[in-house]
Amino acid sequence: MTSAHKRRPAHAFALTAMLLAISAAASAQRGATGRWEGSMRRGTSSLSIAVDLSEGTSTRGFFTAGDLGAMDVPLKNVQLGPRVHWELVGDQSTAMFTGRISGDSIGGTFTEGGTKGVFRLHRVSASTAKPYTSSVVHFANGSVALSGTVLSPRTPGRHPAVVFIHGSGAEGRWANGYVADCLARHGVVALIYDKRGVGESAGDWKTSTLDDLAGDARAAVHLLAGRADVEVRRVGVYGHSQGGFIAPMVAAKNPDVRWIIDADGNIGPAYEQDLFRVGTALAKRFSGQALRDALSLYREFVDVARDGLPRDQLHADEAKNRSAVWYDALALPDDQDWIWNWYRGIGNVDNRSAWAAIDVPMLLLYGERDELVPPRQSIETISRLLAANHDTAITVRVLDGADHALRVAPADRSGWPHYADGYPMLIVDWIERHE
């Protein structure tokens, strides 16, 4: 037997046993409290998740799955001990998790909608405290009072900062919560806020113009630029979808905006994006003359809505085509629908002049399989317009397999979508490079 295989002294075994006992005691003392990260798996699909658990007078838990846009969702019926249990209650179903804690690992099973999967978590911190502070802020655009949250890193000094601009519809601050959390964990101050008429913000986005919404974002930028924890030379905006359309309007001739991240934003008249969106959707279901007829009627609706034209001929054409197989797919509004006034206010807005005025670095992000905005056409048009007016530094990333939400479809029907590889960390990396 070589020296490498000689029996170890008794005191070595004793020391090892003592260290193991200390480690086990420390893990037992921590119990389940802390931040746990890992994944849940069902079929061939996996979903990255994080769970924050707290024991004591108030046993509670929070669930985060960034790929689903879920951030700090409260868990129900939390039970912590050697065996753990909690429930994630959604709008349409409840997922029930049951497992066992072993030191700094938790493993078990979950059921949702009659299907079963497994989950495994590892404790990454014994504390649930975030590496940033969250503070509610209030600001205004004229008479409209807006409310949001600033996520500020706990590290001292001034930091780069970003305002998140909403996509279309009734988006609150929660819509950008996960990406803002990611940026704040990596040293970026992030401001997320409720769109006007949503959450704690006044006003009504349905009766507002895109200029109104751009003004809201400009007010948010002004607030950030005046904070003591913000490096004023490194303030920027991140806009997705409609927010990407608005982003150049916020940044144009605005000295507070030093960079732009534009994700899936359209360039040109707003109504053209609507025609592209509907055309792509219809082409999946219809072809030939049926597709041409459907597109013709929808374009007629768009022209009437954006220009405020009389609706008599549109109504006649609707009646003539009401029995067509494609008619219901258009989902045309009735005369009392709010969409008419909204479309009249936004349909003809053209952001090309705003793009032409941009002279700050920008990151353009698009999903390869975006069906709401044409990626390649948008990139080419923006790049050409900027090159003709300014020597602007442009970084372009087309995310493989990603849709308009920058997510990739699940591997099977029982799975979950996930953000494209590298997102959102590529945002963090790009911001760090632009001092």
C-alpha cells in the first residue's frame, strides 16, 4: 500500500466529524429562512425560479419566475420544517409544492392542473434582504400625478440609472419588475411606474396620446436625474414595444437622456405596425382571396379610425362580409367602443423625426420571431435614418428564436417559455460598457 492510502490518524476523523457536525448545526439553525434559487421541471421543460422564505412570528414566502414575468408573488399556506409545503395560486390554477429541506437544499414535487413535476432549490443567501432598496416615488406630467418605485443599489456612490417605458395596454410597474430587479442587483438604479390610469397613477391611457405618454416618461427621467444616488451622465431609458416606439420621442433633444435601449420598437406611423400585426396573424389562418378580403376590410377600418372619417361605407362593407369565414377574426369594434377615440389620437403618430434627432448610444433588441413588429425592416430603417443624421453608436441584437416578448417557446406543451439566452444580462453588460 502506498503512502497515499495509509490510514488517517484518529484525530483527523474526529476533526472531520466535528466540522460536519458544526455545519449541520448551522444549517439546522438557519432552518428554511433565506433566498433559494433553482428550477422546476415538468416533462422536458425546465423553469428557473427563486423562492424567498421567512420563518418566525410571520412565516411567509415569495415566488419569482422572471421568464414568466412573475416577481415576488406571495405564496399561500406556507409550512416550513423538515418537510416544506407552499401553494402558488394563479388566475386559472394552483400549483402545490411539497418537499424536504436538507441543509441548504430543498427538493420535492409539485402538481398543477393534474400534472406533476419536480423542483430543486439551493440556498444562495441566509437572508431575504435584497441588495437594493425600494422606495415609492411620486411625480407629475402637468396635471397628471404618477406613482412608481425606485430600486436603488445599496452600494455607496452614484450609479447609472434607467426609466422603464411601458408597452401598450394597462401596464403597471409590475410589468418591468423582474428586469428592473436584475439591473438593480447589478448596480443600476431603476425606476418603474404605473402607466396613467393604472394602479396608483391618475389619468387615463385610453384617452391619452403617445405624446402624453412620452411626457410621463420624460418626467420620470427628470426625477431620476435629480437623485443623489444617480450619475447624471449615465441616465437612460428602456422601452419595449409601444415603449420602444415612444423611447426616441422621450430622448430627442432631451439632455437628461444619455442612452437608449429599444426593444421590439416600431419606426414610422403607428398604424403601420397595427397592419403588420393583423396581417401576420391572419396569414396563419387564411390565404388567397380570403386573406386579401380580410386585409382589405381591416385596412379600411384603420383608415377610418386614424383619420376620423365617416363610418357609413365601413358599416356597409362589414354587413356585406359578416358571414365570411374570416370576419370574426378581425374583431372590429362597435361604434361605442373607446378604441375609436384612442386610434384617432395615436394612429398617425410618426416617430421618424424623433429618431432622426437621436445622437446618443443605443441598443436595439428584437426577437427573431417577432410577429407584431418586423425586426429586420425596423433595424434597417432605424440604422439608415440615424446614419444619415448623426454618427450614432448602435448595437443591434436579434435574439434567436425569441418572440415579441423576447421569450422562446417551451420545449413541449407542458412546459414554460423562457427569455432568450443572455437576456436580460446583455442589458446589464451594455449599460456597464457605456460610461
